[in-house]
Amino acid sequence: MEKANAAVEQGMISTYSELIELDKKHFLHPTSPIKQQQEKGATFIFDKGEGIYLKDIHGNKVIDGLSSLWNVNIGHGREELGKAAMEQMARLGFSSCFATFSHEPAIRLAAKIAELTPEGLNTIFFTSGGSESNDTAFKLVRHYWKLQGKPEKKKIISRKRSYHGVAMGATSATGLKPFRDFTTSLAPDFYYVESTGAALRSFIESEGAETIAAFISEPIQGTGGVHLPPQNYFKEVREICDEYDILFIADEVITGFGRTGTYFGIEQFGVIPDLMSVAKGITSGYAPLGGVILSEKIHQDLIEKTEGLFMHGYTYSGHPVSCAVALKNIDIIERESLVENSRVMGEEMLKGFKWLQQEHSIVGEVRALGLMGAIEIVKNKQTAQRFDKPISPLIVEESMKYGLIHRGVIYEGADTLIFAPPLVISKEEIHKMINLLDKALTAVEKQLELE
């Protein structure tokens, strides 16, 4: 781990100790081990970011191998976004978009997104993030079917191992059981199927298409372990949804805005959904923002058939500062050709994974599409047998010692390392990331030999 040359002054040590104690006492962290926080304090207290790097309060520098939460697409420390936010705050910090009020940043951003999305997806409802986007998508499709005189069409189908967020509807749609086990008050009418067209068709026929509102899927399953779909899967899904009059929602919260080497992940598979939920990369995490993008047909039906108020909205729907940041973020993505860089550097990252596969006995299957990749950890490469207990957390911990942040997935029997570095990453930085991971894997293999 790289560290600042100057010794940490006594004042900084005092400040750090104070922050650790305040963190323990007052900050309940999202998706974190509570006992670990209380026993050891925060793993890092970050102070600065630049490009693919994060620097903590002591000056330790690490590669952000997951773009924090899959979202810092343009990298850290981009002053242009700070300037865009400051200028917008000074001009109009906030204005509601309720009651048909509007402002230029939201209008310009909505029009820009319509230029970028697949054909026919032209209208966006803004949210504050991904969970809100998916909850909104579920409400929209159920409202849509009520307008069609089919209120019984309300069931939502998702895939096993899928992740769609932590709001009530989003958690209910998530196909990873540990997320659903957290609460006892999940929404009804959510179902999960295996990732085959046959499984989807069988479920629809058993439940009755007249009861099903929509099917939702990530183009590539992220939190579940970066799983690419079977060949021609989404073409089959699109055909099945059309055949049974079911809407298709693409969850692009992680895969949108260049992550997979195309602007949106679903473009990799040659189909057009009826709705797309987005967030994360829309601002590269510099401001909270998300949205649901609707097909022209759905939008027109809403216009023609909704009487009175459209009874859904968030305080920060179309927040002017977030929209201004998003416009500048998209400008940088286009100006620096980051979608293409994601494709090219993703190929380089996969080459590195394949080299690690040759060098290490515990590296099984490797995969990537754009800058979204995974490494399976196995005890036996020939049989893909897992270790008795997951090893990926040990590798993640060891990687941090060498200056690399990434994540281990151990849900439902998995033992997988996942990666999604910022889209600005260079070939040299890819190689550095692979070399650090090589050291971490070597260290863990030696530990395993000693056991």
C-alpha cells in the first residue's frame, strides 16, 4: 500500500482516534458487519480520490477496483463536476418538479438520455438512486396494466441470483435470499426463476400470463457474482414477453453508462426492453440520481389514460444540482471516449485474469465484459469444487494490504472475486491491479498450504 512520505503528525493521530470513536458511536453503516465496526473501527477513513485511486486520512493510497459501488465511472477527483455542482447551486440549488414545475438541467438531461438510449426509449422519470428506480419501475408497470383494464397483472418475475436494490419492492425482487432474509415484511407477488427461457416460459404458464406484469433482469448480474447470461437468453426473453403480453424491465443501474463497453448493457444482446432503470454511472456517484426510462408506447398510454394527478414522485426527482452534474458527467464520458475505453481495457483485464488462472491453483473460471469481471475461487480446477469455507474474503483482506480494493461474493455457495474499476483506467493501471492481485493470491495460497 502506497503511503505519504511525511510521518503522520500527532494531531492527525488524535483526529483519527476521535473519528474512529465517533464512527462507532453514531454511524450505522450500510451493508456492513456491525460487530466488526464496533471491534475494529472503520477499515478506511477516506480523504481524497484521484483517477482510479483513493487515499485515506493517513495518506495510504489504494486502487479502487470496484469503482466504490460500481458507480465512479469517470474516476475520482474530477473538478469539472464540482464546478458544475457549484454553479448550479449558486443559480438554483433546488426547485420541485411536482405540479408540472420544471427547470433547465432536468429538461436537458432528459433529452440527452433519450439520445443515448436504445430506439424507442425516450422518456425518463427521475429518482434519487437505483433502489428507487426499480421500485418506481414496479409501480409504473402495475399502474400501466390498471390503465389497460388488467389490474390483475401485478406479479413481478426476476432471476435467481439477481440484485435489484434494498427498498421494499427492490429487495422483494432480488433473487439473492440473504437480502430477503433481512426483513420479515417483503412485498407479495414477487417470484424468481432460473436463467433459461424454458424456466421463464414454464413459470408464466403455471401462474397465468394474465397475472404477470413484468419480468426484470440485469443484463449482467452484478452483486450476484458478475454472471453473463446464456447465449441468446435475452432474445428468447424478449420473444416470450411479447408472446405473453408481459413488460420487460432492464435493470441498468450497474451496467449503464459505459460499464460493459456499450452505453447500456442490454445493447450487448441485441434487444430493446420496455423500461430501463438507471442510476450509479449517470453521475459517476458525484451526486445522487437515478431514473426509469420508458418506451414511447408506455409514455403515450400514460398521457392518454391517466386522469388527474400522476400519483408518484420523490422530493428529489429531477434535482437540479444532480442533473447538472449528470450532464457534465456524460459530457466527460463522451469527450474522453470512456465507453470505448471500457471495452478495450475490459479485454485487457480479462487477459490478466486468464494469466492469473494459469499462475494460481485456486483460480477457476474467469469472465468479464467491459470493465465488469469476476474470478471464481476453487479447490479443484477440474471439478470446480469449492473449499469447505469461502476463501474470497481472505483474498479481499490480503489485497487491501497490497493496496487494492475489490469485493468477494459468498452468497448461496458462491466464492467469487468481483471487479469493476473506473472507466478511465489505463493499460498500465490494469497491469498494476493484476500484479497486486497476484501477490494477494500468492499470500493466501501459502496460508492454505500451512493449514
